[in-house]
Amino acid sequence: MIPQEDLIIEMWPPRSVGGQQVGIATGVKVTHTPTNLIAICATERSQHRNKQIAIDMILGGLTSPHYR
């Protein structure tokens, strides 16, 4: 588990042209401040899911040399 104070989480709206999803932030950028490791995810429609994927990517980068 990564301490919350070690993460900077930024969100941005989707690039859609219109429809019901306008103005909903779905893209997520997570920065691990001690290592300056950055993960960006905008693949899912859910902001919560994108955030979890980005945090998992950070965790993978911290724990596995394969992902560095």
C-alpha cells in the first residue's frame, strides 16, 4: 500500500464532443512524489477505475524492476 501523502492525483475531463458524459472527469494522472514516477490512465469510463489502474501501475513500478 502506498501512503496517500506520497501521491499527487490530477484529473481531467474526457475529450468527447457531446452527449451525457460531457464535463465528467475521467482521465487520471498519478505522481509518486518520492520517486517522481508518473502513471496516466484514461482507458475506462469510470474515474474511480482509472485512478485505481494508475495507482496499480505506480505500485508495479515500485515493486517490480520489470516495469521500470
